[in-house]
Amino acid sequence: MKHLTKTRILLLILTLVVLFTSCKKDKEFVVENIPTMLQNKNWKISALTVTPGYSGAASDDLYNTLLEACDRDNLFRFNTGNEFILDEGPTKCNPADLQTHTGTWGYYDPASMLNFQLTSPSDTYYLQILSINQNSFVGKESETVGGIVYVTTWTFVKQ
């Protein structure tokens, strides 16, 4: 009987150690690794959807219906020092436009919120990071129009 009790206590301690160490790793991933994973890489939008769809459908594919080819090749770069660069890519929509636009970016935890803004033209975006790895990340933003909450989901791939 004593042997059985010792075994149960040992299993309980082992289970608690595994639970506490795995929770700590998840917290470190959220707080420390997301900004590092974003930094100093070129990212390109690979998908852009809105739910519910503006057309009345369950969702709309904005990447293929709204973004022009000259916008789909743009590169987003989140540099150290919170410097944000938007590069027009090989195809510019307006040849008179600058090749690069600068601004700032920041990451705010625990909301997993990425914000980036251009200085000129003055545009600001707030994306809640839903998932991220070394090669891609997905973020969403919400906007209420006429009492309807529209959720736009952005998918980026590393270039």
C-alpha cells in the first residue's frame, strides 16, 4: 500500500512539473518571440479576407478582388528600433510614387497587438496576431460599420 501511495505522489509531482514548465514556455513565446520573429524580414500579403463579406456572402476574398497586382507585390518590413518600411515592390501602382515609405511599428502584449503606421501617407493599422512562425503570420482587425462587425484577416508570408 505504501508503495502505491509513493508512486501516486511521484506521478502527481511529475505531472505538475510538466504543466508548469509548458505554461512558462507558452508565456515566453508570446512576450519575447513575436517581435523577434517579425523583425528584419520582408513580408508580403498572401491572403486578405473579410467576414462577413461586403457582398452579402459569408466572406469576401479581398486579395483577389480588391488588391491590384501592384499592391500584391508590396513588402512590409518591421526593423529593429521600431522602424517600419513599406516597399512598393517591383510594380508601383503610380510610377510617380516613392519606392519606399517609412513609419513606425510596435507590438503590445498581452493583446498580441501589432500596430504599424506610415508617416506619409498617414495610414495606421492594428492587427491582433492570431498565429506566427518563421515563415508566415496571420493577423486580424475588426471594424464596426452600421452595427455590423467586419473582421479582416491578413496573411503574410516571409520573402
